[in-house]
Amino acid sequence: MSALVEVKGLAKVFDVSAPWLNRVIERQPRQFVHAVDNVSFSIQRGKTFALVGESGCGKSTVARLLVGLHEATRGQVLFDQVELTGALKGPQGTALRQRMQMIFQDPYASLNPRWRVSDIVAEPLREHRILTDDTEVNDRVAQLLQGVGLSASDAARFPHQFSGGQRQRISIARALASQPEFLVCDEPTSALDVSVQAQVLNLMKDLQQERGLTYLFISHNLAVVQHVADDVGVMYLGRLVEVAPKRTVFSAPRHPYTQMLLDAIPDVRMTGRQRSPVIGEVPNPMNPPTGCAFHPRCPHARAVCKAERPELVVDGDSQVACHAVQQGWL
């Protein structure tokens, strides 16, 4: 099976310096944040690749880089063998954008409160000139709303008249309007109640099977990832530390950070197994640790971890960036 999306050495650096005059007066240097640093992965057609990690690790920045909301500092994003760097702004950009859409985290902020649902869902249809006749547009909007579990009559209402779960369904309907092949889902259920999360996730899985959709799924919740993902990439402070099939991540995690995240999941079966508590906090990304960024929190850290940054290397069916794994003391 061919990869629909390939990410190669992707990096994004943000300039977070104070204004020029402040820097001159206070004699401050310019400051930069390496939000994403040398990230590489691929997503097979019809599959779900999940990016997981604590808040601030760069997951959402990767999502925005893939759909062109941020411009990469370096690296490549290939979509169906077409390099997106610059292509989204060129003549083929409209066609490419039609094939990829994004579902945002907050259903209360991602919908225009002044528009009726009919206008929100119909905008991609009109913008990409998929349909132009008003009757056909209205019929298509009704089909899309019914396809995500809403009623055709909901098209006449405003976003504030819906619950959070219903708003996220509207967001999904809007994303599906342009008949995309690839959906970037940036924590689409984190703002929802647990029962509603399950409904939305099941809806997304059903739509994937019906339409052959490919997902990049961003989440900090490994329980959600276990439900939806085929492959998992674990991020820490802007870099991938482990990439593996879902079954490997949950049955035999290799990186200490992945193990720590899994131990943070509540043990509902009460198996009584030994669990390692989550220790420490994510370092300041403006002043990251030397060597392996995880070493201040890692129980297996040694001198080499503080001095040298590990590269992502193949380890069985996984890719792991860890000196302890590579040198065999873990």
C-alpha cells in the first residue's frame, strides 16, 4: 500500500524575540523556539497515524504545517507524491486544498457564530465550485448533516444552538463537503464529554471505512489513540522519540517516555501491575536540555544521554530515539 502523506525532516522555528527597541535598550538577544525539529513519518492510504505527547510538544504545529497554515522552516511534506512546499500557493493549490481538510480542537471557536449551519457547511462547496446551483447545494448540505447524525432541518440554525458534540459533527460535515482524501484532526474530541467523545470517534471510524479516508489524528489521550490509530508517533519537545504500529506501542513500548505515558492511563481492570508515576515537567522549549531532551525526567539516563542527542533508528517494527534502547541497558 502506497503512502498518501510523507513527511521528511520537517522543522519549524518561531521567532519569539522581544521587539527590536526592547532588545536594544535591555540588551537582550533574539530568542527562538524550535517547535518542530526533524520530524519524519508517512501515512498509508486509508489508515490513521496518531501523534501523541504532552501539551506543548509540537503536535498541533505539525498539523498546521501539513495543511499549510504554517510555513515550514525546512523539510518536506509530500501529498500523493506532490511536494506541498509552495504548491499550496501555486496554481494547483486550490485542487490540493480540496483534497485535504482540517478538523480543529475547539468546536466552540472553529465555527462562525454569525453564520447559519447551512452557510458554514456549504462554503467549501461554493469555494471549490463543486456545486453552484442553490438547490443542489442545499440538498448536499442536508446529506452531509444527515451523514454525521444530524437532521437536515438543523441547517437553518446557528452554532450557539447546538451542544459541543453536535458542533463537532457540524465541523466534520464541513470538512467532508469538499470530498477530501486526507483529514487532519487536531484533538477533535478533547473538549467533549467522554460519552460524546465515543460517539464522535465512532462516527469518524465509520466515515473512514465508507469513504476510504486517511487521518492524521492529534491527541494527548492514549486511550483515544488506542481506539482509532493504526500507527503511532510519540513526540517530546518537538521531536519524534518513537514511531511504531499501535499494537507494538501498547504491548511493548520501547522508549521510556512512551512507557511513562502508558502508565498514566487509569488501570480500570485493576491488574495490580507495577506502574511508574509521571515525574517532572516538560522543559522550557526556549531553553531545552542538552543531549536527549527527556534525560532530566528519565529513570535510565546516563552521561551519554546528557551529552548526545539520540537519532531515530529502526528497532524491530519500531523506530526509537533512545540511547538506553540502542545500547542495550534498557
